[in-house]
Amino acid sequence: SDGSIRLHQMSSEYPLLQWNDSTNGQPIIALQWALTRPAVFFVLDASSNIYIWDLLENDLLPVAKQAIPSEKVVTMALLGETEKSSGFLGVALAKESGQIDIQYIKKKWAVP
């Protein structure tokens, strides 16, 4: 609820990494690992901002942030083909009105 993210190992109750206030205090609505690149994950906050984290590039801050200003985004889901190395990765955004937008992710965050 405060924008904090913790990365845990299944065998320990203590986080390996923790990022406090990662969304400037906005509650996190959804978090999902990239299907095609294990070091990348996406975070959606309550203000309809999407943060892209690439732990191989920077493990302190997100590598990108994208605001979705047109309408409130209520959830997201990542799309991709894990068995292929094509690097296809997309994000489906469900908006408050019921509209669904699909956006493609840059190859640098999608290629294994």
C-alpha cells in the first residue's frame, strides 16, 4: 500500500532486496515478471504509472516509467512466448471503462 517492493527467496522470511517508496508512495496495483526475460518485472501503481525494472541494468531504480494519462488503469497482464526467443513481449492494460489496450514492449526489455 506504500509503494514498497520486496524480493524474497522462498527459503527465507527476510527479503533479498527491498525498494521502499518505489512508486513515490502510490499503492501498487499489480506486479508481474516478464515472461521472456527473468531479470525484468513490471509494476502498475494506483496513479496508472507503469514502472519497468531490469535488475541486470539497475537494481536500485526502475529503468523506465510510463504514465497512462487517458484513463485509470485497474490491472495489467503481460503477454509473451516463453518458449521462443523472438523477444515478443506485450502488456495488456485493463481500464476503468472496460477498455483493454495492448502495448508492445521494447526488445531490449523483452529479448532473453
